[in-house]
Amino acid sequence: MDWLNAIVQGCLLGGLYALFAAGLSLIFGVMRLVNIAHGDLIVLAAYLGLTVTGALGLHPLMSLLIVIPAMALIGYVLQRGILNRTIGDDLLAPLLVTFGLSVILQNGLLEVFSADPQKMNAGALETASIPVGGITLGVLPVLMFLTAVGVIAGLQWMFYHTALGRAFRATSDNQAIAQLMGLNRAHVFGLAMALALAVTGIAGVFLGIRTSFDPSIGGGRLIFGFEAVIIGGLGNLWGTLLGGIILGVSQAVGAQINPGWQLLAGHIAFLVLLAVRPKGLFPRMDG
Amino acid sequence: MSASRYRIVQSSAASRVAATLGLIVLAALVLAPYWAGRSDLRLLGEILLYLSLASLWNLLAGYAGLVSVGQQAFVGLGGYALFGLTIFGGLNPIVAVLAAGVIGGLVAMPVAALIFRLRGAYFAIGTWVMAEVFRLVAAQVSALGGGSGTSLPTAVVQSIADGRDAREATSYWLALAMAVLVLAVIYAVLRSRKGLALTAIRDNELAARSLGIDIWRTKFTIYVIVGALTAAVGALIFLQKLRISPDAAFSVNDWTAFVIFIVVIGGIGTVEGPIIGVIVFFLLRETLADLGTTYLIILGTFAIGVMLLAPKGLWGMVRARSDIQLFALRRKVVAKLKD
């Protein structure tokens, strides 16, 4: 029963990892940009949530009403102001600029909020649970997982059924021709980053409710998200969800064997899959 | 138009002057333990080790196009190899530094085989995953202190040299020797056939492949050389610190972020760049270090500014104006005038 429990809890944790990864997958799909600061932006969203709940006395989940638009705005400004200048054939520029951003964000957060771990208090939601069969499911993990499924379904629908999605796909296929067809590339990229960071906002608030966080943990979250994207296959959002689940289950099973092996088990699962299926399980595009 | 009327030269007046000046600076650095105070000597040693790390990362990213953000894997591996080999293997620390380099090279081979499957930016994060794996494994080694780390035993420290001054001088000379070795290896690699292939890959990978260059093998060789030397540098870093812990040994900020900033600010893809970058980096650090985290924010902003406004770095700006080259690496075809 312990093992079944570990696997189920791992699946639910995978939802959070998929939320970390969805934004990363989206911006890679649209503009081939890999954002090293992605994890630090998740942490930034958690701190935004903390500040909003503290200042307005809101429930952490209600803080999403402010955090999501705020992160989207940050995303648009960041893309139009800085990141658009780095987009091109050269891989180095976006990588190094987002690396710089990561260091700035980390130390900025350290300056404002100090290195003390923080946590958002979601009251009764944190401990509420539903017994299913012989195991107990926490309401919060279930909510996180369902949110992840909802977000990915929403992104998928947006990608294939809306004008914005068409613009994203067109720019992804061929930037120059999309430009000729009257799309403003800079604006489309801005919107993609805004959307990606809106998702990051959700991920950050859930992260802040689930565990304590401090300014230094961004790198680790980036890596989880990245692993989920690669395991699932580049450009495949449902694959990313599956990647998150595989990662979550590996960690939970690893922790079940030895508490010190939790993170290591996740990374090893990733490396094994990389060795066996270098393009991920369900790739839709080439790296 | 017979071939004999032309010859290829690599040196220039500037490179010959630079070589002479370089030898004078080197002589002054060799004598540093006799003219510098203890804290200055430590700072110089640290500068030299950062110069080595930056030059190696530059060879990897600037020439072979392998943008790694996980070189802390090798720094930490070297450090842990030094501690393991001296404490359990009873090796002399200086021998252990060399052995750490060998271990680094051997480990780099399977690592490369695996992460070379990732392209471009995903390769970068893949290297970081590798470094995390190394860190987590190191934290599991309870014989070396697990997550909290361990110190180098007094007996091992004393076996470096007798007395604190002699020890600090030895440690400094090792750092200097390492920096010279690293620059010499890079210079030799770049002047060789492999270097020509590397420059071709840097400029245009597709064109290089169509000329028959085995890209995978060239990159693999560079990755392994850089892995070996980075591990040796890592061993020296922790020989100076005398204490190791997983978080310090595999720190992405200390061993990768700073190193990347140094190379970018100085000028990526040139041998001169990291030298300029390391000087600027330490000037900034020594003047702004009191600001704490603000200093790192300024550094990050400065690096982003350089990347956006002058992507070839400070040395690139110099070269755009004067076309000068301090290391004789470029090949020029010159007509023989006499015959």
C-alpha cells in the first residue's frame, strides 16, 4: 500500500512539475527561446503571491487574481524590452541574457525578502483530504493536478482553435513569412511570454502554498520543468504533463526507498530516458 | 602562381610584443610570493584560477559551440577527488591534483556521450542536470561529510609544504602553473589542425561538416580536454579553501555564472577575452564587494548590457577598431617578395 500511495502522490506532484514546464514548453515552441530565469520567475510569482496575501489579507488562491495578470505584464515587458533583442540564429545571446536575469532576480529577491524561507498559509485547504480506497488524497495536490490538466487543455485549445494560437504556430513555423502575412513578430513573442508567465504565476502560487521557498530555489524548479519538457518530447504539451508525472513518480518512489534519493531518482529517470529516447516520448518538433 | 611563392604566417608584430610583455608579467607573477603580502597572494591565486576556468569555458562555448552551464560538475568533481584521494588514498595533494584531472577526463567521456544528444540551449540545461546529479551523489557520500562537507585533515595540509607561508606560496605557484598550462593547452589546440576545424565549426557548423570535419568527434575531444582541466582547477580551488561541501563544490553561481560573465564581458571566442574579463571582474568585485547582493545585481546588469550592446565583449570592441591580436592564432597568406 505504501508503494501505491507513493505512486499516486508522485502523479499528483507531477501536476505541479507540469505547471513549471508548461511555460517553458510554450516559449520554446513559439520562439525557440530557453529561459534560464524561468525558475526564478516561478519564485518571483510565489513572492508576489506572498506579498498580495500579506497586504490584502486574501486567501493565497485568491491572490492568483492579481499574480496572474501581474506576471503576464512582466512577461510582455520583459520580452519587448529585452528578450526580443536576443532572438536570432545565435543561441548564446538569449541564454546568457536570461542567465544574467536569473542572477539579478535571485539577488533582488534576496535583497527585498532576505534568505529566510517563507510559506503561504492556505488554512484548512492544506490539510483537507479525501479517502479513496485504502489511500488518502490531499485536496491541495488534487487541486494542483486538476489545475495542471486544465491549464494544458486550455493552452492546447488556444494553440489550435484561436487566432492567437494560429499566430503562435505561424511564427513558430517561419518567422519571416509570418511577418509578411502581417503578424508583428515582436508583439506575438510578447504575448507568448505573457501567456507563459501567466502560467508561471499559477505554478509559483501553488509552489508557495505547498512548500516553503527562498530566493535560491529557482534553479531547481527550472531543472524539473526542463526535465518534464524533454521527457515528454519537445513541442508536445500533453507530453509535458506526462513528463511531469514520470518525474513526480520517480521522485516519490526514490523517496520511498531512501529519503535522500528523492531528487536523485528524478534526475536519474530523466537521464535514463534521455539515453533510451533522446527525443523524448512524443516529440512534435526538432530541437 | 606556384604555391611556393606564398607562405602562411601566424605571428604579427603585436603578437611578438605581447609575447615579450607576457613573459615579463609571468616572471613578475612567479616572484609574487616574494613581493606580495599574504592576502594579495591569495587574491592573485584566485584570479589565476578564475582565469583558468574562464579560458576553459571559452574554449568550450566560444570555439566548440558547447554552451555549458554545468561546468561546476567538474569543479566539484575535482575538489571531491582531491579530498577522497588524499584522505583515503593517502596520495600527496599535488599528485592528487593531477589524478583529479585524469578522473575529470574519464568522467567527461560518458557524460558527453549522453548529453551530446541534446541540442543548443537544451544541451546547456542538460549539463546543469548533470551537475545536480553530481552534487546529490556527493551529498550521499557520508565518508566525506555528506551534505555538510568536510575539512582537509591537518596531516594532509602539512604534507603540501612546511609552514603556512611555504604552503600558501606552493598553493599560489600551483595556481599559476595551472593557468599557464591551461593557456598553453588552449593555444596549442587552437594552432593545431583541430583548432582550425574548431574555428570552422564556430563560424559555420554546416559548412564545416560539408568540408569533411567530424563535428561530433571534434566536440567530444574538446569536451573531454576541458573536463579534465576543469577538474584539476577544481582540485586546486579546494586545495586553497581546505574545506569542501556539496553546495560550495557544485555552486552554479560561483563556478558557472561568474565564469560566463567574465568571458562575455571580456569577449567570447577570443583567447584574449577571458584575460580582459577576469581583470574587469576582479576590479568590480574588489571595489563593489561591500555592497553584497547589490554587487551581483550590478554584475548581472553589466553582463546583460555587454551582451546586448557589444556582443563581442570589450576585446571585440578593441578588435573592431584596430584588428590587433595578442595571441598568434590567425593564419595569413603572405606573398614572398624576393624570389
